Amino acid sequence: MEEKFDVTGMTCAACQANVTRVVSKLDGVHHCDVSLLSNSMKVEFDESKVNEQTICDVVNQIGYGASVHGASQNEQSGFRKEWQNRQDRVELDQKKAKQRLVFSLILLIPLLLIAMGPMVGLPILEGMEWMMVSALTQLILCLFILFIQRHFFITGFKALINKAPNMDSLVAIGSGASLVYGLVGIYQMAYYFGMQDIEMAHMAMHSLYFESAATIVTLVSVGKYLESRSKAKTSDALDKLVDLAPKNATILRDGKEIVVSSESIRIHDIVVIRPGQRIPVDGKVISGTGYVDQSAITGESLPVEKNVGDSVISATMNENGSFQFEAEKVGEDTTLAKIIQLVDDAGNSKAPIARLADKVSGIFVPVVILIALITGLAWFVSGQTVQFALSNAISVLVISCPCALGLATPVAIMVGTGKAAENGILIKSAAILEQLHSIDTIVLDKTGTITSGKPSVQGIKVYKNISVNDFVSIAASLESGSLHPLGQAIVTYAKDKNIKVQQYENFMNISGRGVQASINGHMYLAGNKRFLEENNVVLNQTVLSDLDSYASLGQTPMIFVEDHSVIGLICVADTIRSTSKVALEQFKKKNIHVVMLTGDNQKTANAIGKSLSVDEVISDVLPQDKESVIRKLQEQGKKVMMVGDGINDAPALMRADIGVAIGAGTDIALDSADVILMKSSLLDVVTAMDLSSDVIKNIKMNLFWAFFYNILGIPVAAGLLYPALGLRLSPMIGSACMSLSSVCVVTNALRLRFFKPRIQSEEVETYTMQIDGMSCGHCAWLVKDALMKVPNVKEARVDYNLGKADIEYVQQVNKVALKQAVKDAGYIPVEYKEEKKMKKVVTVDGMMCMHCVAHVKDALSKVEGVSDVEVSLDEKTATLNCTDDVTDQMLSDAVINAGYTVISVK
């Protein structure tokens, strides 16, 4: 089993290494992961060999405190409560550290003036008659400072006694040695005063190291305070996530509305949501309607309409309308809570790159203590004074910094995983974050990953002497009984065109083949080529040719038969996401081998693969066969990432080196996927790789400087440069350097907070061009091929039956080039129309509250051609985007009909 523990008393990387070492040695412990940043520990162990109490006991024995996470709480609290408790502890620790620092500095200033003032010409307690007074004053001030900073000595010597020395041990030994040496100096002064030997007493006064003892602990505490402030910023992303959840919510109890805390909501409670309120838990709408902004969770830019039966997600914002929903997932089970837990766990996990630093930290302090002893003895034996030898030994102790080594990796990991979460990318562990940038092969599931997963009608061909609308009516009527996405696309098309759907009889669905039913006394069949052949329907050469033409366009043709006679074809295709092509181009630039997996037939799959320029297309693949494809690629020595929907692709996601679930929404595939993309965009895979690369570069930089600092600093502090250059470091400078090194490492890691995706989703606009002369699927293919060669064209959807082409482009497209491309293909461009949108501001009088705002927004949103409506109560305006056929009068009428007055439209 795996259990989480709270650990107290850890102050540096050596502490982390010590706790990890003693717990890992226990029989039955399989894995131990200790986090200095969150003062926590995760242990995977065999319950039959070791238990929680034993684990806590071994940690307590080496001078730290350990308890099962949450054991001190009487009842399970929500993530907000737990987060608040953690933040309160951080703030309390910072407050105490600041108090200790301020009081120490107040006392240190007069101590330094008394001890070092005479050296710079300040006559403070100067003269033989003041020597003893000066010495005793220094001692008293020093003792006060050391008492204020006593935690260094308590934890340091406790760890030393328990044979688990840490950074506090180094500080305690160094500062303590200075204090003891100063006390010896006072006794010498007292002795020589008694002997009337003023000269020797004066010499003894120069052996007082009280200012060094006090300065060491004070400067280290400066570094610790700055370090704690910097580390607190690593959790900014988590803080933002926690703030998404509302503190309170309105629920129905006994028919009355009452306000309760969000944590107290229980399953089956009825929650009331009004405009401008955030949704506290996951649930299902039971009454009312609303428009919910889900961008914080799923990345959808536009509000989603929620009606009865629709699911709502915690932390999303209801922008318009009012509704009630039944709570289904509460507390730790909500989508937001799972996201927060996942990001928190990932930030506190350990990356493989951290192992070297952990190994060094585990032996670092004992080695430094040994080096300090050797330094002191070597200088003393070489003929230097005790003061000189002791000064160098103390400098070695206080300049050494295991913290810089220990913080190099975890701070960068925590900031990196938090930054990923801000961009809708949930990374399961630090190890995955480290591996992301080293992937050399990406396997992409087509449906729902490269494509939107929402098929639409792309072309219609009628063979019988009936109108297109009559044919679509028959097709939609036949498919209305099917739940297949392709069939539903035809039904949706008919509804959009206001084409009547008729009643059917004797409906039958043949899985994987097609459907059949009776309509108005005629028997109809609809399905693929194999289905019709099984029903003895003869397909003539014209139909077969059209089937091949549509397939070559990457579309799926569905054949419709009336009384054993083919009456027409409807071609359906899943639209490729606008971001997929951009992402695939970026994969190419990174020299990544891209493989597309699909269940489509080979001809259709190859057409789609060619349009996307993927390296390899694997078609006719069933979900259960995808895992074997991944295994074969791995057997070739490739490091494989699988990107799929996280449900049907679960075996393949688990087999891959990194499994990525795209567009997971509320169903976070924690078990199968290593990375969850909350938005439905392959560009987020690119962003995750770029972030991984930046994090690893940052970690390597931190480790280099941490090792370089210690490798350079310890020899200089030991005085190795003194014989040749006369260069040596005082203990005070050494302690300042130690503090500065930790702060520099943490500050460098915090630069990752400014990471931004390098590739943003491009804004796609559309031209609709009417084209004469097209008579078959092959004509459509020729036109599409010609249009796709025009610069900045991202997609061209050509329908020869309707005689038009919808051309998607980015930036600017050359209209003359589009026209010429169609002419060169042998067809006649009649016209092309750009779907432009303009921004308008409507000034409205009469709005008094948010309810009015919702009314105005709803009224304007219902005007055809209007989108992105934003209403401001303070400014009394409604800002919107609309197509050029939306007149000012149409907008005014909508507002007036809602009961308000229009002042102006600009």
C-alpha cells in the first residue's frame, strides 16, 4: 500500500536524504519519496512486514517528527481546508523567521560596532580600561542572538547525536566553536588582568569570536527567510487553482434556499446556481438552463449551454441563466480536487535527475565536517595560530551548502508542474516531466485527437431523379434511429437545413455495417459497400468510381438504397482540428516520427495522412490492437508517446513510455495516462515538450552552479589559496555566501514562472467560393489539391454537389491566387465571400442589476450572426462581435424587446 506522512523538523537537503535513507532501509518498504518543499513523505510498503507506526518511529529516532497525513484531523477536510492549513503553516513559519531575523539584526548592529568599530576608527569602548567591559558586552549580545536563533543548535546537535547531521549541524558547530573560542579568550583576559599582564590581555581580546558566532547564524537566517519567501511562490499555480472553487454555495433544504460552505455539500444535494456564480461541485442539471464558462478546466473559449441532463464541472463559471443541479461528486472526488491533488503530487515527486543530488546530500554533511577537522589540524600543525586554524575550519563549515544541491531540482519541478497546470496540462509525476522532451516517436489516435470527433456532412450525390432535399429527408429519416456518429451527422445536417425527418417502420441496426427500415411503403438500406453486397445490391461503375473518389478525399461515403436500387451517396468526414496541423508541423521541426492510428480503411486513412504530412499511417486498427502497435515500435528502440482519448485507448496509453489523454474533460484518466490535456488541442503536447525542455535546462543549470559553488567555495574557505595569493575567507563571508547560494538557486528556478507557450493557436478565417464545372468526387479532389497549394490556406472543404469550397486560412490569403488556382484546375470560380466579423458596442439604459445584464446578453446572443457578447453593468454597454449582415436595427430591436432602451450602437 501507499501512505502519505507529514514530516517536521526538516531544514535542508541533508535532512531529506537522512529521512529517505532510514525509511528506505526498513524491511518491507518498496519506495520512499520525501519532499523538503511540502514537508511530506510518500511511502510504498508491504503491510505484512511494516506498519505506519514503525515508519514514524524510525523518523522520530533520528530527530525529526513524522505522522500519518491527516491523522490529527477529526474528520476528512476538503482540499481548500487542507491547502489553507498548509498556507497558514508557511505564513506562520515566515512570520517567526522574520521576527528572529529582525531581533537578531537589531542586536547584531551594536555587537559589530563594539567588536569592529575600533578597527575602522570608531571610538566605541576603546582603550585598555574598557577591554573587559567590551568583551562582556559582546558576550551578552552574542548570547541573546544565539538564544533567538537557538533552533539551529537544537535541531543541529540533535541530528548530530542521532548520527544524521544536516545543514543546521554545520551552522551549530561553526557558530558554537566561535562562541567557545570567545569564552576561552575572556577567561584568558581575566587571567592576564589578574597577572597584571595588560599586553597579553590585549592579545587575548583579539581572540574573541563572538561577532562571528552571532553573524553566522544571523546571515544564515537571512538566507533562510529569503529562501522561504521564494519557495512560497513555487505554489502560485496551485493557489490559483484552489481559488477557483467558491467558498460558499446555495443549496435547497426542505424547499428552502440556504447558504453553506462548499465543503459541506453532500451527494444528491440540490445546488442553486445564478448568473456570475461558480459551480462548487460536479453534478447534473435537473432544472433551468445556463451558459457556463468552462475555460478554467477544459479550455473551451466560449460558454457552453447547459440544459436538463447535462453535466456541470466544479470551478466553472455560470455566465448567464439560472439552473439547479444535483451534486454527484463532492469533496475530494470533484474534478477540481483531483486536478489539485495531481498537480500537488507531481510537484512533490522526485525526478530521476535528482538522484545524483540526493546521493551527494546524503554524505555531504559528514564529509564537510571531516574536511573542516582536517583543515583546522593541518593549519595548526603547519605552524599557524589556533585562531587562524579555527577560522578556516569554521569557514569550511559555514560556506558548505547542501541546500543549494537539494533545492536545485524540486523547486524547478514544482514550478514546472504548476505552470503546466496553468496551461491545462496535468503531468502525473516529475519523472514524466523529465522524459517529455526526449520522446522521438508520437503515435496519434485519429478520431478525437487529430480530428474533432464530431463528423459532418461533406458531400451529397443523388443518382435518382429526386431533389437533394428529398434525398436528405429520406437519409435523415433512416439514420434517425441510429446512434452511430456518422448517422447522427446526417440527422444534424437535415435539422440545420430545416429538412423534414419522416417516420420509419421495421428499423434494424446491423452493427458495423449499416441500417434498414421501411418509409412510406418502400424498403431502404444504408451503409457501407460490404453491407450492400451482403444484401445483393449491385453497385454500378459510376457508384464505385464515386466511392473511390470520396475515399481519396479522406471522407467516408454512405450508400443509400431504395428497393434494391442505389439512390444516392452522402459523404461524412470528421473535421480536422485547426490546431492539429500546426502541432504536426512543430513535431516535424523537433525531428519526431509521427504515426497516425485509425480504424478507417487504407485509402481514406492514406488520404488524411497525406493531407497532414504524417510520417506513417496505420489503418484498419481496432482499439484492442493499438497496444501491439506501440509494443512493436518500442521493440525497435523508439521512445514512444501515445496520444489518445484516455478511455478506448487505455491499453495503448499504459504501454507507451508516456501516455497522453487529450480532451479528457471531466473523465480524468489518472490510471491510464501520464499526462492529461484538459483542452482538445495537440498544441498542448508541443507546449508540454517545450516546458519539459526548459525545466530540465533549469535543473541542470541549478545543479551545475550548486556543485560549482561547493567545489570552489570549500577549498577557498579551507585556505588553499592563502600560501600563493594570501586569499582566505572569514566565517562571516562564508555564511553570507552560503545563504546567497540557496537564494540564487531558488530564484533561478522561479524564472520558469514566466514560461509561455511558444506556439499559440492560430486564428482561422473562412472564404466560401462558388465553383462551376464540378461533376464528381474526382473534380472536388482536383480543386482541393489546387487550393491547398496556395500560401496560408490551412484547409479546403470542397462539395461538388453544392458547387462550393469552404477555404480556411490564417493571416492573409491572396484572393487572386485562390481564383487562379481554381482556373488552373480546369474549373470556373463564380464568387468568393469572406466571413468577416466586426465589433460593435451597444449603449443600453435601464439595466439595474446582474439579472438585467443576463437578460440583455441573452437577447443579443440570440441574434443570428452575433457572438462573444460581453455586458457591463457599470458602463451600461454591451460589446459583441457580429457578421456584416447584422444591422444596428437588429441589435436595437433585440434589446428593446427584452425591455430596455438603446442609447446608441457604434
